[in-house]
Amino acid sequence: AVANIPGAVPHTSTLALTNATLKYAVALADKGWRKACKEDPALYKGLNIVNGKVVFKAVADVYGMEYEEIEL
């Protein structure tokens, strides 16, 4: 069994998650998703679905859906 560490220390885990993700939220808010993904490979790699199209091959494979590459 895996212990629920975040549940044991919710305040600390919330701060850690915020520290790790806030820069992405700010980039998306300031630049929009397309420009933010062009400028940050980590955000780009996190795309799964864009305009109803599956753009992450592993997701398409798992769900038996068509994969489409995305042009930014």
C-alpha cells in the first residue's frame, strides 16, 4: 500500500504543488495556450486533446482513437 502523503500534510503539499505549477498557469494566462506551448516544451508535451483532436499518441493508442500531430 502507498501512503497518502499529500493527505497527511495538506498545507505543505499544496505549497509544493503551487510552486511546481504556478509558472505554467501564469504563462497560459498571459500568452494563451498556443503561444505558451510554442515557447515551453514542457507545456507542449502536456497537450492531450486540442479542438477535439487527440494530439498525444499514447492517449490515442490507449483509447483506440486517431492521433493527429498539432501545428503550433
